[in-house]
Amino acid sequence: MALNLHLLEERSAVCRLPAGSSLPAWFIPGALAHVSWTHEEVSIVCQEDQAPEDAQCERGWRTLMLRGPFAFDQTGILTQVLDPLAQAGVGIFAVSTFDTDYVMVKQHQLPEALQALRAAGHTLHEHR
């Protein structure tokens, strides 16, 4: 199944806070902002320039948005993207919303990721 993917312009960071943390003052929703609370941690996806230097963050992510919406009973959507990336040796961080999925790859692996996704038949819309 060929998908339409949109490369978001912003670079993102994935930050880790201790379990039970509330949203920090520096967190401002942007093109992609995501928060997950678990018993073990709080994870925040935000624009890279928002993440404080002293925060535990993995920076340098670029985000590919899968053009949805996708029905919940539609299967194999993420697999269509993740399999070619895995075969190309590209690491990912994925986030899902009600309508769609977002797959993040590190900036330094972006050329390989885009090449693998195009070779798999996906259409990419880029803004750099």
C-alpha cells in the first residue's frame, strides 16, 4: 500500500522527565507536540528549540506525518513505513493520534529514510 507522507519542517526533541512530573513551563504545543505519562516516566515530544539544554532530551529528530485519517480497523499502516526504514537501518520514534501516525527519524539518517520510503512506493512531500 503506497502512502502519502509529509515531512514536517521543524526539528523535534524527545525529552524524558521523572514519573509524576507536570508539564514544564517551557513546553508549548507546536506542529507536533506530544506528552505521554506512565508510571515510569513522562515523555515529551516538542520543537527542538524549546527543550532546555539541561533537560534529558534526544535532539535532532525529523518528523514524517502519514496522511490520514486512518480507520482504527485498518491494519498494517505503520508497517508499510517501518519495514522499509528497518531494512535501511534507520532508527525511529513513533507517535500516533486519533487520525494518523507520525514517524520520527534522526536528521543524520533522513536521506537514507527518504530514499527507502520512495523505493517502497510512498509519495513524499518535503519542506526543508
